[in-house]
Amino acid sequence: MADRCPTVIASLDGEDIGVLTLVHHSPYASEVYVMGVLPDHHRRGIGRKMLKHVEGSLARARVEFLQVKTLSAKHPDEGYEKTRAFYLAYGFRPLEEFPTLWSPESPALQLIKAVAR
């Protein structure tokens, strides 16, 4: 997907430490398709910087909404609990749960954010 969709790569001292790939669904809405930061670099603002960079580009393109899907809290997982907390702290809000989008064992949660102008 990253080879055909807009992708941001965060690097530090020549090492790639984070990635964010976007999918554009319409002129009004885009999705964080995949985002990750190496664990040793968590809680240093790298994810926020990548989102801020992407959000600036989306605002200039007049995209209104940014969404992301992640594992729902109905499937307990400490890592995804941190992921949901990260997106909530950045301003995303839960929109809808999809109990079987990925599989019944992996219910999806869709979060959405209005793109800052």
C-alpha cells in the first residue's frame, strides 16, 4: 500500500523510526491506513509530528475528515489500548464499531477527526 499511497517516514540520525500511510477515500475524507513508530521511540512526539504534517497537507487539499481504524476495546489488548489513547489525545473521536470488519476475534473501531484548518 505504501508504494501507491501518500506515505510519511520519520527518520532520526539516518534511521527510519516511523511510518504513516494515507488512503484518500474521497475529496472530503482520508484515512490513516497504517501508522507505527518503533517502540524505543514511543512517547517522544514522533507520531504527533507525522499526524500534524499529514493534517497540514490535507487542510491545504481541503480534505475535511481524517479517520483511522484500530482494534476495539471489546478485544482487550494492552498495546491497542495505548493506540486508542494516543488517537483520542490527538483529537480523534470514536464514530462506529465494526464487530466483523476484520474478524469476530478482532472487532474494529473507527475514529474520526475534523481536519484542522
